[in-house]
Amino acid sequence: MTVLIDPDLREDAFRQAIYGGKLIVLTRLPAVRELADYTRDQLAELFRPHDPEHAHEHIEPAEMARLLGAWKPRWIHSERSRTLVCEIVTQAGLPAEFTHYDVPKPRTAFPVGHLTTGVACAFPWHRDSWYSAPAQQVNWWLPVLPVREDNAMAFDLSSFGRAVPNTSDTFDYYRNNAQRLTTARQVGREEQSRPGAIDHEAAHELIVLPSPGAVLVFAGAQLHTSIPNTSGLARYSIDFRTVDARDLGSGLGAPVVDAHCTGTAIRDFRNVGHDAAFDERLVAEIFGAPPADAMLVFTPADADRAPSGPVATELRSPGTRRTPSPPRSNAKVPG
């Protein structure tokens, strides 16, 4: 079985199932529902008097980018957001002393024709490992409002552990941190490198639609994509990631067979129990020493000093040989 619903697994078996390519849906964690409710209230206030699912019908893309560009960093770095993420992790049975997490991120997917770049980027077929994620990264994704087959995301499970041609050689994590200073201003096309699969056609696309209050968990090495939003409704979701310190030290994780990016995202992760980062000596031993001028992490202070105001940009993908596969629109819910 590919998708497991509330499996009765020890925490080590839980991680092994994820590393082995399983998708897991957890429906009984109170903190998941609390995080979704909290975020839904925030969105209602942000877009008042408009319904968040219909806000794009009343707000132009440039103004939407400005609103989200100001709100998202506040939400991401709020104490309540971070506390609820830690509660989700521990309620799922993962030990706080060994589990590291990165800050949660609210995602927006507006209907085709509205804002789909920058703070509302629609991702092509990709693996997080193409964005310098470690093999031990576990992704957690939860909807804030109901999601549908025409505004969610799809997985190509047949490509798990199998190399796929891609543009990850254009991505450097440290350079990307510096480019994030302008993300909120991108209204036209992307400035940042967005690695994607090249001319990818999935033989079978799997769509999982957890209800608000449930969370979908999968390996960062899974190949997945944003489905072009043709629902007419805005989609709002939250994702964050975890790494187990024991697995990082031992090299245990999901197969990473086709990542050609540089740098590492591992310094973004903080311990659930004591909030410390991974020891830099261990990071350098596993991933190598970074360049002297590298922007190792993107901090709240960096977000605060980012320039304001929207700007239209052109797509820049240095070194790209062919265009990454766009998100597919013919995905089907498996029967």
C-alpha cells in the first residue's frame, strides 16, 4: 500500500516508511487542526471583507503580492506558529531530543491567470532534494481550507529512487538565500532558480486530498508538482520539514539519485526540544565547508530589510538546457 492512514508505527519505523517512499496521512493530531484554524483566522483578517478563497477576484496581483509579502514573514516567525509545529511533531510520536524542524511556511495557489510567482509560486515537477534538502528530510503538508483535485499537488511515485533529468544544477542554496530578498516583489516571472524535471511525463499521477485538520507526510526525495489551479478558488496550505539527528549522523535516509545542486539547507533546522541548530562541525563534515561569503541561512532580520513594492521580472535560469516541465493539468484522483 502506497498511502498509509494513521499507521500504528514506532517512530523509527515511521521514518523508515517515509524513506522507503510511503505517503502517510495523520488525521488525529490536535495541533494540526489548531494550526489550520489559527491560519484560517489570520487569512480572514488579512483579506477582510473578502472571503480568502475568492480574494483574488477583488485584489490585483501586485497588491496581492504586497499583502502576502508583508503577512507571510509575520506568520512564519510568530511564536504560535512555531509552537504548534513542535506540538505536531511530538504528537506524531517523534522524539523532541532528536528531531529538528524548519519554520512553517504558508503557501498560496491562486487560479491560473492571477499571481503564480514569488510568494505564490507554482512549482513544476521537482524533488526538495533538488533544492539542497538532505536525504533525511521529511515533509509535512496540511491544507488550511478544503483542497480539490484541480488545485492540489500530484506525486509521481514511480520515479521515487529513479533518476529523472532535471535542472537542479542551476540551484545553489546560499545564492538562493540572497535572492529571497526580492521574492515578495516578483509579480511577473521568477528571478530565483526553480529546479524542475525536464520534459517529464508521469505514467501515473497520485493526488492525495487530506481534509483540514489532517497532515500529509512524505520524503523530500518524492517527485511532486503543483497542479495548475483551475478550480476558481484560492488554495491555502502550510508545510514544514523535519530531520532526525540520528539518521543524519548515520547517513540513513531516502534515496537521492539525481540532485546536482550546491549548498545545503540543513542549517535552517532547529531542535524541537532545545531550539539549537545542528553542530557546525558535523554539518561541515557531512556537507563540506561553505564559501566564506555564503549566506548560510535566511533570517527574520533579512526579511525585514527586504525592499518593498512589487516588481515584474523575467525568468532567469542560468545553465538550463531545456525548460522544466510545467505543472500538469490532466491529473486524476486514483480510484
